[in-house]
Amino acid sequence: MPRLVLGPLLRHTDGTTATVWVETDAPGEVRVDAGGRVHAARTFTVHGHHYALVEVTGLEPGTATPYTVELDGKRVWPEPGSPFPPSRLRTPAPDGPLRLVFGSCRTSRGHDATCDDAYGVDMLCAYAHRLARAADEEWPAALLLLGDQVYADETSAAMREFIRARRDLDTPPGAEVADFAEYAHLYRLAWSEPAVRWLLSTVPTWMIFDDHDVRDDWNTSAAWRAWIAEQPWWRGRITGGLAAYWIYQHLGNLSPAERAADPVLAALRETPGDAGPVLDEFAWRADQEPGAYRWSYARDFGSARLVVLDTRCGRRLDPGARDILPDATWKWFDAQATGGIDHLLVASTLPYLLPRAVHEVERWSEAVGDGAWGRWATGPVERIRQALDLEHWGAFRRSFDAMARLVTEVAAGRRGPAPAMVSFLSGDVHFSYLARVLGIGPAQVYQVVCSPIRNPLSPALRHANSLALTGPARFGCRVLAATARAVDTPIDWVIERGPWYDNALATLDIAGRSCALRWETVRGRVGSPFEALAAVRLS
């Protein structure tokens, strides 16, 4: 009799359908009973792990339907004695308000007083306890997790114990995750805490990876890729990382129609027995041929469009011709970025707009890396690039400028009627802030950053980031960029709120053409009241 290993996770939903994802410990049939209607799917197998996606259809828009999960006829969810309310399948109303909650960077640690003192309160755990006693109108339509859902290179004691039982920690990659089996355990540790497990079972969730889902500095530069390719353990790591991401995160982002058209899923389901080699082949090709597979996706929520961009796997890293998105994804994104909607939300794990001093240093690093100071400087600046994580949009000038032109056209109404707002939603940097682009209306253009969910910066890095917001730092870094003849940035922006260094979640409340934003944190312990860091009306 199969048992439930992980999940259920409520993933893609629309007005009439919902996707339920599970992992089991043996092959079998997974059945979801939603309001007396039963939907079923068989598991498929990858490297000895078993997964299923059950597509629930016939739901009513704007409803919340309780559901149960059975494996081979035995009910396994909800778990007996759970302190949380029954899980429900929530479908958005086509013309109703939208509440979108988002954040990034969540390290998987314990939830005792020692871990809370070191890492702060886990905001997903705290949010679950809040929703468990909240009225229906307080629930979000979606939870967007913007990267670093797992840390494959900064493992917990529990993860290191699992690795130690399989191999020698003194042999590279040491305590870092090495393959698919270790990734599977990493996700299990990240999503098994009871409150988080319940939250993910009852709030529709969308996800995208960032570097720590694979490894710090992932695809920073051509030099980084050349170095990592020489490591004998790397092929197992990147293959396992992308294969696991595809199963644990990406599949649930897809609509039923997109999954039906996905050749990878079709191949896995058609493979008798274990389909691990099939997924490994796909994952290796996705790494070796950037742009071969599109990880980016888009969803419409009434009058708001959410476009989630992969800014990691598809990068072009050739010196002098660097792009943060592959050509095919740019073309796809260009078709999504239109007017005629009320709100365009562009989710990029890496902030598009950083504090200006940091942006200028990134422009300088790219120019010097391309030879502006001569060949003697390219090696030292590469080391600086990796040490300081200078690999955001500002370090990909072609991409930054192309995005500036695109959002200017949208905001100015040259791609259809201008929306009320264009907002970049981001994480990565482990502090939160709001930036506003100057002078390209009529639509306002914002950068909203919320990070971390649970992984605070050290005091030294907090001080350095606060210093980067000062006028002298901005001026000095602009002069530095000018010494490398870096091309001027085509737009200007200001940081209007922040920075805040608390563990946090951000909430967008959209109704018609109006949008309100707030950041919230919890101090003390899980169950303590939420505290507002800031609240602002964007439109």
C-alpha cells in the first residue's frame, strides 16, 4: 500500500480547474475527491521516486472546495488529528479582486527557539498559522515563491546527516547536494513542516528557481561555467537539480493544456518502469543548450497579467554579447508585455532595479570584463563579479536596455491602452524595498522586492547595502562606471521605501485599476502578531 511522502501541493488553478501534486513511496493510483467528484491519476517513477499530478475539473469560479486524497483507495489527506482546517481547492473569480502574496529565499532549518533566534521566524510557517484562523476574504488567490525555495549549497544538519549516510562528506561536493536522490530529500525537508505542508496544500502556488536552487553564482558568467564544468561532480549536480526542479516546482506552474503539450511529461508517462534516464537527458540538454526549454510562464488573473521570467538557466554568457534571457524567451515575453490590461506584473527573481550604486558597479564589471581596461583586468574583475554577486540585470546591459525600451512602450501606451501600473516583483538580495521609475508614464513603473522569507543578512552586509543607497556612493560608483566607458542607463529611478532586512512576505491587493502593497514580518515566535513594515498605494 503506497504512502504519501510529500504533498499534496495545490498548484495551477484557474476558474474551473485545479492541479494537485503528490509524491508517494510506491506506484499507485492517486484519487482526489473534491465536493463528491473524484478525479484520479497514476503515478510515474523517476529514480525510484513516484509522482502524480491530478487535474481536478468542473469547479466553479470564485469558490473554495474541500478535498481529500486517497492512495489506492485509502485516505491519506487530511492527516488524522491535524490542527489545521480542511484543505480546499481555491479558484479565482474572473472579475473579483486579486490578492497575491510573494517572497523569496527560504532556508530549511528547524523551528525551535535556537533556529528562530539564528534565522528568524519562518514567514511561510507564520503565514500558515495566520490563515488557519483567517476569514475567507483574507485569503490570497495565489502565493508566488520567487527563487531559492531550497538551498542545495547551504545544507542543514538534517540534510548533512542524510548525505553522510550515502557518501563521504570529505569528497567534493562535500555537504552540498550531489544528485537527484539528495535533491528529493532536500525538497522533503523544505516542505514537510506541518504548517508549511498545510499551507501549500490549500493556497495555489507558483514558483521559479534562482541560483541556490542549483548553486550559488549559477550562470554568473562564461568563466564561472567553464570552471564549474571541470568539476567531476557537476554533471550529476546540474542534472539532478534541473530534473528535480522540473518535477517539484515547474510542472505545477503549467496549465492542463500546457502539460498536455509538454513533450517531457509525455515521455515520462510513456516510459515503462523508471523514467529517470529520460528526465536526466532532458535536464542535461536544458543546461547545455540555453533556450532549448522555456521555464518562463504567464498567467492572467482577471485584469492583471503575471509574467514569471527565468533569469538563470537560459542566459547567454558570451563576452560582449551577454543576455539574461534567451532569444526565444525574449520573443515570447514581448508578446506577453502588452497594454489593454490594468496591471502588468513581471516576476524576476533578480531585481531589475537595484540601488543605483550597485547598478553602476554591475555596469562597470561587465564593461571591464569585456576588456574596457585591457585584458589584464578581466581576471580580477571576474573574481570581484563572483565575490560580490554582480550578475543582476545591470550586468547584462543589452537585456537591461531592451527591458527599459519594452516597459517604456507599455507604460506610455504604445503597446495598447496603458495599464495603471507595471511592477517588477523580485527577491534574491535578502532585503526589501520599493523603487519607482521616473518620467515614463502615464503608467507608473515600480520595482517591488521582498526577500528573505527566512535567511537574514549579516550585520556587515546590511551596513554595506544601506551605504549603497547614499548619494556619495551613487556618485562614486557612477564615476567608476564612466572609467570603463559603460553606456549610460536609459531610465532613472529612485528607492522610495526601504530597505528592510526582516524576514518578510509582501502582499499586492488589486481591484480594478487600483493596487495596494504592503510588507509584513513577525518578530519573536511563530504565532506572534504580524507587523507591517510599510504600506503604500501603487495605483
